[in-house]
Amino acid sequence: MVLSGLFQTYRNNWRRLRDELSRLGAEVEQWSYADLNRPAEAQPPIHRLVAGVPAYFQIDSYDHLPSGDLTICIDAHGGPPTPLGIKPSYHFYKRRDGSVYY
């Protein structure tokens, strides 16, 4: 019984992190191609509170496709505990014209 309650708490925490990541992802999709076209080390982490616990999100442009499109990943770190400590990520592609696809 205790384990099922703990697992449910972890699932809810995952959902909270995923919801925050979805909101942040929608914001980052609006950034310019130039702002996203830099390595993770050059992107400052974005700090937020998730369920009252500090979390940060790292943006990484980890691949350039032959078309010039950027492959973007936003990873969640910290925040409330989740199952096995695994945190969600958000992925999208950014074209030079500013449009986005998944």
C-alpha cells in the first residue's frame, strides 16, 4: 500500500515536470534560430519552481540536419522526485525561417 502511494506521488511529480516542460518548450519554440543555434554550454539554464521544488531546464542544440534545421532538446533537472530519478525532455526542430516541427 505504501509503495503504491509513493509511486503515485512520483507519477504526479513526473506529470508536473512534464507540464512545466511543455509550457517552457512552447516559449522556447518562439526564440529565433540564431538564439537557439549555440551549444548547451552557451545557453543559460532556466530555473523554475515545480511543486515548490527548484528545477532547472537546459536547452541544447545538439544536431544540425543537412537542411540546416536545428535539433533542439530541453532537459529537466532537479525538481521533485520521479520514478527511478528519470526526468522528462522536450524535443523539436527549428528551421532557418523560424518555423518549428516535431
